[in-house]
Amino acid sequence: MIDNNILAALVVVSIVISLGGVFLITNMSAGRIGMATGTVGMQLDPDTTITLVTSDINFGTVTLGQRDDTTDGIPLPFYIRNDGSVAVDITIGATDLFTSTPNPTINYQFMCGGTTEMVLCPVGSVVTWTNMPIELLPITVVKGLGFGDTADEIEIEIAIGVPTDEPAGNKASTVTLTASEAI
């Protein structure tokens, strides 16, 4: 049989070896385990997408000399939303609406209009009636339309004044609105 002193000594040696092993393992792995940081990056290209929510304006039947516009909501104005990722400038140009008075004319005009009292046209936009330019020489109507959900929509108001010497018939004009990244 083993003496109690020898047994106690073996227990102490076992504890010392166990503690020593734990100490060695943690010290050895301290050099092998570490923490590092990294970064993730990307480039998001500018997107100048606009959506023409209201794309047709129809003044219905009009008479010679009659003037009408979209500011009263009858008919609705062009309603534009910036669906891109940057603020945009929007230009406007159009084909002739009337045969007796080609663009630009006081008989066919535009201006920027706010969507509510809280969302007004951005500073630098055209906010007074302006003669519609020809399609090949557009001018900026909206300057710096934002892309955030609270300020990314705007109206383009249209006014017509039927010339007194305009021949009868259906009249149509193609309006081109072009967005480019605001400077």
C-alpha cells in the first residue's frame, strides 16, 4: 500500500503540472491569438434617374385667345420625382405647340412649382412664367432637386395662351425633361 505522504505528494505534483500546463498554453497562445481590424470600401456611381409621375397634360377644348395653366391643378402639372442618388438639375425644351407662334413664345410657358407649401422649388430654379424653349436649346428649370425622400419631388407648371390666329385642330407638343448631376 502507498503511504499517505506519498499520495499527498503525488496530488501536489499533479496540481503543479496541471497549473503549469495551463500557464504554458495560455502564454504560448497569446502570441498566436490576436485581434485585427479591416475596412470595407466601395464607390457608388452617381445616378441621375428621374421619374415623370404625371406625364400627360391635356387642357381639353379651348377657344381662341383663351389662357389656362396648371397651377390650379386642372389639369395636373408635370410631377417629377428624383429616384437617383444625387441632386439633379433638370432642363426643359419642347416642340412647338402652336403653328402660328413657334417656340419660344408667350403663348407656351413653364415654371417650377412646389409640391406643397413645405416643399418649394430649390433656390436657382425658374419660379416665374418663362417662354418654352425649343427642344434643341433647353434651359434649366429646376436647380439642385434633392434625392432624399422628403425633398425629391417637384412640379413643372405649364401655361398656354391660344393665339387668336391659330388654325383649328388637335395640338400637341413633346416636352423633354433631362436630368444631370447638380453642380
